Amino acid sequence: MKKILISALLLCAAGLAQAEKADSYKPTEIKFDQVDVDDVKQIRTFTGNVILTRGTLQMKASKAVVTQDPEEYQYVTLTSVPGKPATFRQKRDGEGEQWIEGEAERIEYDGKSELVRLYTKAKVRRLEGSKPSDEVDGEFIFYDSRKEFFSVKNSPTGDSKPGAGRGTMVIQPSSKRPPPPAASATQAAPAQQPAAGK
């Protein structure tokens, strides 16, 4: 467990940036096959190839339940179907094309605090353009985009339990590190051997 938490902290130290700040001020567009709306309770249930977009934030799932509090903050619960996980993707503040994306069987997004909780077969990866940079997976991942903080637990309840499972993290080498020196021509090509009998 300590190894997972240390790795999560390393991932943060490796350069995770905050989510695009302007996204929280953009309108939310939702595409779907069907919707049921309860205006009294402020609950909207979308089904069938749901795509929710707000600025650079995009979430996809087979089903999405969107609720709204009196302050008009939105909360989204995305659920998947077998073989097709729920996903989210968002541009990070900073230079260049830096993105954060994740997937799980269930994703909960808190629009007020900008927290993402990923439940069961969860994965989160950082990308530079389309190139994966760092990746972590586990049964539960908590991601706070404002504080640049990850926490990975080994059970889908969000708790760590002895023997429940293990997470994996892959940290790519820094792109700022210089490449290794190229081999010289004499090292690269083997010496020619004279033909037999000459």
C-alpha cells in the first residue's frame, strides 16, 4: 500500500497540472439517445451513447445521471456497460497539449470541487499531445484537479483492504533529459573478417 501511495505522489511530482480553469465557466452540452428529466428534484438521467462536454472536459458513458444543487453546481455519475468503460478527458492548464484522461466502470464528477472518483477497473493517464506520459491503475482512484492530487486504493469501495488487489504505475522518463549518446560508427558496425583461405 505504501508503494502505491508513494507512486501516486511521484506521479504528482512528475508534473501533473491543474485542469483547465476556464472549463468551469463554460456551458454543458450533453448528447444522448434518451433523457428523463425531473425538474423538481433537478435530476436528469441520460441513456444511450452519452457524451457530456464542457469546455475541454469530455465525459462519455452508456448512462449519465446529472444533478444540480441550488447554487447550480452540477454532479455527474457515469456508468458503463460490459466491455465499454465510462471515460473522462480534460485539458490541463499550462503550455502545449497536456491532457488528463481516465476510465472506470463508474465515474463520479463533482462540479463544485472538481473532484473525480473512479470506481472499479480504474485508470488515469497523463498525455502530452497524444503520447502517454504517466499512467496509474487500481480499483479506486480519487483525483483532485485543483490540488494536483491522486489517491489510489485497492478496492472499489475507496478503502484499502489487505489482499484486495494491487495497483500499477508507469512513469515515463522525462522528456527534458538529454537522449543517450549515439554509438560511433566503429562501435555500430562489426569489424569485417577476411574470407576463409585468404
